[in-house]
Amino acid sequence: MSFTPYTSSRAPEPPAGRREWTALGILLLPCLLISMDVSVLYFAVPFLTQELKPSGVQQLWILDVYGFVLAGLLITMGALGDRIGRRRLLLSGALLFGLASGLAAYARSAEMLIAARALLGIGGATLMPSTLALIRNLFHDAGQRGKAIAIWSAATMGGIAVGPVLSGVLLEHFWWGSVFLINTPVMVLLLVCGPLLLPEFKNPAAGRFDLPGSLLSLLAMLPFVYGIKEIARDGFTARSVIALVIGLPAAAAFVHRQRTARHPMLDPELFRHRGFSVSVLMNLLAMFALVGCAVFFTQYLQSVRGMSPLEAALWNLLPTLAVGGMAPLAAVLARRMDRAYVIGLGFVIAAGGFAWLSGLEPGSALWYVLVASAVYAGGLMMVVSLSNELAIGVAPPERAGSASAVLESGTELGGALGMAILGSVGSAFYRSGMGDALPAGLPPAAADAARETLAGAAAVAGQLPGRAGEALLTAARAAFADGLRAAVLGAAGVMVCAAVLAVALLRAVRTAEGAENETAVSDPAATTVTSAPEAPVS
């Protein structure tokens, strides 16, 4: 099976109407919930800890197992949706997500909550690639599809910012399980409206499901993401190194399996098209910078400015709301000029925002950090929306599920790498700045806590008398500012390099409607070959 840029020999499909746009609204519901579920739990941890009394290890698994399972199963579920039908997979995932949410809300032990979070990860892995793949099938016109994917991208990124706010509001009025129970009515709405509004699509020529390939993808993604997160949290440890050692050979075996299997989950030829492979890379780099620096922004609001978690979450929401229009703007610009330049512009804008943020001082005005954050988030929103649209546009419709899963996997890896690398850079500068700032006679445990994090230094400073505590906190905030500057300058450098790559590699790359003018890498003569039509299933 070889890949050629998608062209269609069928008559042009009519533009999307009210039914398709209403269906898009239904598809946004699971996107919001899945992205919210990544962050919604953080405020609830103190409350569930009091009731369930998890150990330290169990608490980490409660927080992380959702993301691990989600990342590990994305490729599997994307390929499965192409075979059994994307609507069927979406609705099955919605049912599982709703049931698992109820199980999590009424969990009576840490083990039960961990299991429920793992089931939520399975449900999330079925929902994310299905929604983006269905958008590819609903919107055949490139301009309409660009708008739809821009809205989808904005909703996905917005959910991450909305999660902590919603969590804080719910916890002020209800018990900790309410942060999960809010998912259930939304999934019921999706189960009721989905069969009425969403047509079924699947690839009739997909062949048998590649079970060995699925197991290899899981064995590659789970330890790799786990190892990266361990490095971000604790640095290089025996656990993180062992996880990476397990994940890398499994990834190599997965690639070999996909190149040799009769019916692979992912067609390797898909990656030979620049529009797809480079878009995945652009997505990864954007999330690398966004997630890697978001941690510092949250810590700045809470530990430097002394905000409560809910207050910090509300302020954190403002930059997200301010950039909501950047994705549609990018779609409009991409219709008037080569999208490579628009993606490059997005990276340049992001680099400017990060460079601006590098001037942040502990006493800087709040508007300074909010505007800088809005600038870099706006630039990255342009990049993510156009990269998603381009990757899905060049992929044949029958492979949209697999293509969506690869995009989402790149997003997960980019975020994990950002936390590990930029977080490590910031932490190294913080520790260096705290080297001579610790007062003499401080107990070793307190000294280690103050040297590791700003929150730890603030806790230690609160136990010291008078000016000693104030001096330690002032020094810690200055060291944190040094770490933040190093991280955002590193992100700015990556963004500049990404802008150059985007312009160099994506110029003249077309989406589905213009792909017939681009030469296929695997077979130059194949540009006249059309992809097999994908039959909608009634």
C-alpha cells in the first residue's frame, strides 16, 4: 500500500450546511472534556487525599495514569476507528468515558480511583482521533474544513485552561467527585445527538486489525512518556532510564512492524509526504514550548504573586480567551498566502512573546506577564490549527483516523518533552541562583526543599524568623525569575528555528484539493492516481 497525496475522482461534494456545523458543535463536547480532564484534578487532590488517603506513589498514579493510557492508546484507537467506523468508536468511547467518570466520582479507595482514571484514558483515546477524523469526513471544502479544524483546535487548547477554573468552582460548592461527574451529562448528550447528526465513516479496504502492532505501540508509548515525565519531575533516575530503554527498542520494533505488515495500523508512506510529517513536527514543537513554559506561568502567579489556585486559574484563563480568534484568523490568512508563511509567522509571534516574557522580574506588573502570555499563546494557536488542518487535508479520508492519532501522539510527546527539557533548564538556573542564598544553620531537609522549588523555599521562609524569612523568599523569587528567563529564552530559540523549518519545508505543500500538483515522494508518476473512495456507512 503506497501513499499518494489525496485526490478524488468523484464529483465535488456539496459544501457543508447547517447539519454539518451542528455536528461540529457536538464533536467539540468531548474535545473540551478530554483536555479539561488533564488539568481538572489538580485542585481536587487535597480533598480526595483526606478521604481516600493515598500513598505518595498512589497519588502520582492518580494524577498521571490518565495521560499515560491516553498517549499509549491513541495510535491503536485511530487505526481501530478506520476499521470499525469512527462514529461507532466515538460513541463507544463516550459511553466508557461517562461510566468511568461516574466510577471515579464515587471511588472509595485510591486503587479504585486509579482504575477509573485508566478507563478514562482509554475512553479519551477513542474520542480524540475520532472527532478530528469525522471533521475530515464532514467538511470536504478546504476553506470550511480549515475553519472547522481551527475551532476544534481552539476548543482543545481552551479546555486545558478552563479545567482548573471549573474544578475550583465545583470544589467550592460540591465534593471532590463532582469534577468527574460533570462529564456524564455531556457524554449522555453526545450519545443521544451523535447517531442523529454524525454519519458513519470507515475504510472498507483497511484489512485486519494489526494486534501485534497495537501491542508494540503501547509498549513504546507508555514507558517513553512515563520516562520523560519522571525526568521532568525527579531528573534522571534509574526508573526513568529503564523506561526509556524499554520504550526505544519497542518503538523501533513498531516501525519495523508497520513497514512489513500486510495490513499495518499506520502506512509508513504517509510520513513521506512533507505536508503530513512536517505538520506533526510543527505540532510537537508548538506543544513543547507551550506546555514547557505554562508550568512557570502557573508557579509565578501562585508563588511569586501569592494568588490562590482558583485566582491563578482565572487569570490564566484571560490569555486563552484573548487568543481565541487567532485560529480563525490563521485560516483566513492561509487562504490568501502560502500557509508555510502563516505557520512561520505564528512561530515568530510566539518567539516574540517568549522573548518579551524573558524581561519578567518578581516585581513586574501583572499586565506584563498576561500580555506576553497572550502573544506567545496566540502565535502557537496559529501554528497548531494550521498544522492540524494541513496534516488532515493531505491524508486520504480513509486514513484520517490514523492520521489524527499520530497528530495527537505528537502533541502528547511535545508536551512531555517541554516539561522535561524546559522544566529542567529552569530548575537548573533556580538551583544555581539559590546556591549562596540559603541562611546558615538551616536543617538539611529544609535546605533541600528550598533549593529544589520556589514553593519549597516559600514554605521554609514561613518558618524562619523576621528578616531571614523575607531574605530567603526574595532570593528564591529572584532565582525563579532567572530560571523562567532561561526557559522562555530557550523556547524562543526553538520557535525561531521552527519558523525557519516551516518556511523551508512547507512552501507550496497543498491540501487535498491542490495535492494533485505536488509530486508523490514514493512514485513521481503516481500523482495521477486517485485514492480509493471511502464509502460512508448509513
